Amino acid sequence: MEILSLSLVLGAIFFAYLMLFNLQRQKLSYFYNIRSLFYLWFLIFIFLGYTRIITGFIDTPEAAIYRTKISIVASSIMALIFGALTAILSHYTETTSVQDFLHEFLKRPYPPLAIYSAICFTVISVAIFTTPFRIIQLRSPLTGAMEYAASYRAWFEYLLVMMGTAALLYPCLTISRLSTKHKLPQVRKSLKIFAVCLIIYTLSTPVLTILREYDYAEYELVYIIHTCLLALMWYGFRKPTVLASFFESQIAQVSKEPLAEELEFDPSSDYEKVILSLVSESKDLGMVPIIFTRKSSGIYANIPDKRRIQFIILTPDISVPTRGSRESETLLPVRDISLILNAVNEFTKHHPEKTLIIFDSLSDLILSLDFPKTYAFTRYALESLESRKATAIFLLNPKAHDERIVSSIRSLFKDQLFYNGKEIEIIKLSSPSFEPAEVKEEFSWPKEASLKKSS
């Protein structure tokens, strides 16, 4: 193998490793539930790169046969992976893992995915049990060196074209549509870049096979394109989504300290939209939002999609826990602190890392009970959340209380934020290395707003 060819393959492998690093770094992201599929795709790509290097140094017809068969099977599996992750993002959105997706797909198959998968499995079977190509010698367009390469039978070329067309019509087109519809700007950007890369990746190899008409091999040019595409994908996925930045950056590591914050707000602002955005993205991450609130709350009234959200309705009209109007609603007496605290404990008992507690609000609790009971509840709740490493946001309206009460509540929290209607101001953070993420207007916060430390 020539040095130039080796460098091109190693460059593509390098950016594939960078993508794996990015995926590992983003523990919380919109792509969390399909992260394992991304891992598998890039690992197969890396495997193909190493296969290309090894067989490049063993340039014999036999090595070319094995390389071609491995490439066809691996590429078809990669196509299947693209189909699966597209289905999870677009159709099986309620699934939180690949295992859940496979279970749902077998229970209620999605026709476009079923047809697409059938074509890919056909290609895999043909490549394993037959040899639908012959080995010829082609010249490298960059180095001029001769190498052994596969020339596909006409009928198998038609089958490959069918698989490529199916990839364009299903994964590529679907992800392109998702990139224009998703409400989170960072996710839209990542999806747009991913869609463009997926389309170019699908078209690059068949288009460049035109070089074979002139006795040139396309492999080196394909790796140049793949390296550029992986670099572009790395750029698109280098930043986590807003919720990931909000929690991962501020609180260092989930395993080291709890994600419990006090968020103060101006009641005349649109603070509800901030919480609605966090709830929406937490659902995208596979988390389950648990919202303690009132039926008359602006947060409860403005959540358009109440699926996969557990509501704990605090009301003075009952004395015992009661089933709400929805299966996901539980009514608790607002004056019974022990029952509310028990609800916090129960909902964070199993998989606390996938639970987002939102308490709306401490101000309402103070006004419904009194300050000493609310203070005691908050302290015990924070101790429980800290022991379980759960994620929680406690809302407080500082204008509804005197300074002594506000200061006492603040003293319970390591991390305090204030939303003034335009931007988030940091009152206190336990993590001094926090670098705030820009907040976009599509996320219901003003475009020019960003987290800034209050003076």
C-alpha cells in the first residue's frame, strides 16, 4: 500500500475515533437513546479501515475477494444501523433503548423500515453465500499504482443500486425532514449536518465507480470524501444540547454531586417557557419528568404534550392521596409534607439518573403552609436527592417573600439561578469552571441571551 493511500485511510479512522469520543462525552443529548447504534456504526467503519490497510499490504486476488465480501457485508450492516436510528428518531420515539426499539419493531413493524431492512439483508446474504463479482486490476488515480479490485456482476449492481435508492428514500429523506422540524436549534443543526453527510456518503461510492470505465479505482477518492464527511460530522456533534450543557457543565459529574438547583423567577416573565423547554428536552433524552405543581399553574396549563410526564398535583381539597383525571396524575394534600416528601423518595428510588424532578413551587408551598415546614421539607428533599444523585429544579418567586425567607431558602442550595425574563443570571454555582451555553430563541429564551454570572 502506498504511503498516500495509507494516510487517507488513517485520516478517516482518526475522525471516526473523534466521533466516538464526542459521543462518549455527551452523556446527555438528544441522541442518547441511539448512542449505541452510533458506536456500532463508527466501530464498523474503523474495522473497514483496518481491513483496507491489512489487505492493502497483501495485494493478491484472494485478499481482494475477502476484502470485497467484508466490505459489502459491513456496509450493508451500517446501512441497517442508519435505518434503525432513523426509525428511533422519527417513528419509535417512545423507545429509550435499542432493545426497546427491536421489541417494538417486532411487535408493530414500520413498513418503510421493514422494506429497507429486507433489501439490506438480501445484499448481505448474497455477499456471504455467493461471489457476485470478479477480480480485476485497476490503477490508483492518485499514485498510479496497480491494485486488485472487484468488478460487480450486472445483476448485483442493480441490487446495490436498489439498496442505495432505499437509503436515499428512507434514512436520508427522513433525517432531512427531522432537521427542519425539531424545536431545538442545536439538534436541528446536528441533524442537518448528519443528513447532508449521510446523503453524500450514500452517493459517493456509486458515483465514483464511473472511474472504472477508465481503468481507475475509486477507493482513495472515496476515503478522501469519507474523511471530510467525518470531520464535518465531528463539527456538527462536537457540542452537547442545551440541557446537557445546563447540567453537565454546571454540576461537574453526576457521580460526584447531585443535580439540584434553585431557579428563581420574575412572576411577570415567561418563566413557564423555560421549564417547558427543559421538560421537552428531558423527554427527548429518555428521562421522565416528575412535576410537583398545581392545576392552576401556568406550567401545567401550557404543557401541550403531557405524555411520559408524571404530575403530582398539590391541592388543599383532599386529605389522602387520590388518582387524578389522567393515569399519570396523582393528587396529594398540599398540607401533608410527609406525603409530598414520600412522593419525592418513591419517584427517585429506581433509576434516579433518568428522573427530572421539577417542584413548582416553593413559594406556593410557603404560602399554603408556612415557612418553617417548607424549609424542613426542602432540606429533607435535598438530602434524599443528593444521596440518589437525582436531578431536580426547585422554583422560587423571591418577590413573594421577605429577604429573610429568601436568604434562608437560598442557603439550602449549592446552585442558584435567576430568570429575569430575558436571560438566566447565576446567583451562585458550586462549579467554578462552568462555561454557560448560549440559549437560542427557539428554545423560548431570547437569542441574545446567555447565562452570565451576576455581579
